[in-house]
Amino acid sequence: MAIAEDCVRVTRSVAAAATRKRAAEAAAKLPNKKQRVALREIQNVLPPQNVDTDRKQKFQVFHDGLEIPATKKVEETAVDIRDDPQMCAVYAPDIYEYLRQMEMELKRRPSPDYMETVQKDATVSMRGVLVDWLVEVSEEYNLLPDTLFLTVSYIDRFLSVNAISRKRLQLLGVSSMLIASKYEEIDPPQIEDFCYITDYTYKREEVIKMEADVLKSLRFEMGNPTVKTFLRSFTRIAQQDHEVSDLQLEFLCSYLAELSLLHYGCVKFLPSLVAASAVFLARFTLQPMLHPWNAALQKHSEYKPSDLKECVGILHDLQLSRQGHNLVAVREKYKQHKYKSVSTLLSPEEIPASFLEEP
């Protein structure tokens, strides 16, 4: 019996090796598309006169013959929560209450002022450059949105208690994404993939060492809820009385939520509050003449419009490129047709004060 099992394992191993060889041979014949990026020494970013020129200055780009599949994970059209068995409607209130309690636990929260109190070399703008690049990496490797949000959460939590040099900031980024990928993905990228995407700026052993440092620093508390966790639930509630396309609203909420990752000022907000603010601004963008908040959203999210005022203001500035205009990865991502080009949608310059006041 043991011999038979060994034969099966050997056969599978040989078949897998043959499959990888065929894939490598096919990839070698494809046009050069995949980018390897060495952030080298991350510098403070000044507002550029030309975005394309700025991107060339930020990154040293190399090309290779390996092409990443273009297929992306696109969430299905939202349906009524009561008709979706995966939403566990019977247990939803208890699950939501548990997630709200979990997101407030100090061990899962980054310090809101770690750049000022902990970091000596890394800066806010360097963090923005890193996150912007990680958005591109997540696209290259076709990663789930949850993986990206967890990655940024790990980075902020690690930086809250560990000072790091700018030369190692990219190493922290890829190591955090490696951990998040192992947590969320069915088939996560390998360590060699993350070494490759940095143009081998870091060796395999360095990534493994940083991975261990991150895990120890976070005490293996890796499963914290993120903005994306709450956004799915809030979006479904928001779609129930909305007249525009469900997918358009869903993608716009996701776009605004990912923009929040770029802004250090959003670190202090709870993930549920950022998710609620993204829904508020998305509804205002699509139907600016109607009040974007309603009783159902307020009851489910437990946030009043006045609670969202500061975060909505930051997201609004990001959407209109008043801030972070030199960080374009998220905007380019959501310009794609499959996301209904929601990054091209702009809300009015001003949000009526009455929309953000107590009802």
C-alpha cells in the first residue's frame, strides 16, 4: 500500500513538473509585459509636474519574458443578503458584532501617529509610494482585494512598534504581502516571486527573515477584519434602494476604499468607519442630489453621517486628486472597463453640509 502511494506521489510530481515546464516554455514566447521594480532607496515624493515622468523617476523598471495572466478576480453581482446562503443571514448580527469588537482590539490596531513617534527614517510619502507599488504587485499576481488590505494592515501594525530604514521598507512590503497571501490565497505567490518583482533587491533569506520578524512582532494575530470585510456587508445594504447599477456602486465603493490605503491619515479610523465613508461618498457620487445615507445604513453600520465627516472629507480629496495625485496605481486599476471605469467618475466639488449633519 505504501509503495502504491509513493508511486502516485511520484507520478503527480512528474506531471506537475511537466506542466510547469510547458508553462515556462510558453511564457518565454510571449511578449515582455511583466515588470520588476526595485524601489531601491525610497525618497520623499514631491508633487510632480508630469505623472508619467514621476513614475519613471520613482521606479527602475525591468522587463522579462514571463507574462502574468490577465484574468482577474471580479466579485459577482450583489444579491439580497437574505437570498445568499454565504452571507449567513441568521447569524449575521452576531458575526457583525464580533467583527466590530475585534477591529477595536488594541493588538490589531496600528498606532495613529507612528510616523511621528516611532519612525526616524521612513516618512508618510514613502509609505504612500510603497502602498501604491503594492497595488500594482497585487494586480500582477492576481491577488484578492482582501490580501491587499491585510498587507497594508500588517505594514502599519509593524511600523507602529518597529523603526525601520527606508532601504528596508520595500522588504517589509513584500514580506507582509507574502504573509497575507498565505492567509488569504488558495495558490499564493512564492518567495521567489516576491524576490523577482523587486528585481532581486532582496535575497530569499532576507524575505524569510523579515517574514519571521513581522509574525513575531504581530504575535501571529493575522486575522483582523479590514475595510473590505465590512464593505461587502455595507454595499449590499446600500444597493437595496439605489437606482443605478449594482456593480457600478460596488466597484466605486471598492475604488474609494483602496484609495484610503494610500493616505496615512486614514490609519486612525476603524475599518468599519472607512467602509461606511466609502459607501457614503460612492452614493453621493452617483446621485449627488439625494442624501447618501439612510436609516438602514445607519442602523446596520451604527454610524451617523456626522461620524463619517472627517473620513469622507479625506476620501473626497483623494477622489478629486486634491491629495495623492502622484500615486496613480489605484486610479489606473479602476479605469479598466471590467471595473466600469469608476475612477473616471467624479463627485461635485463640495458635499452639502446638511448631508454630514445629525439627522
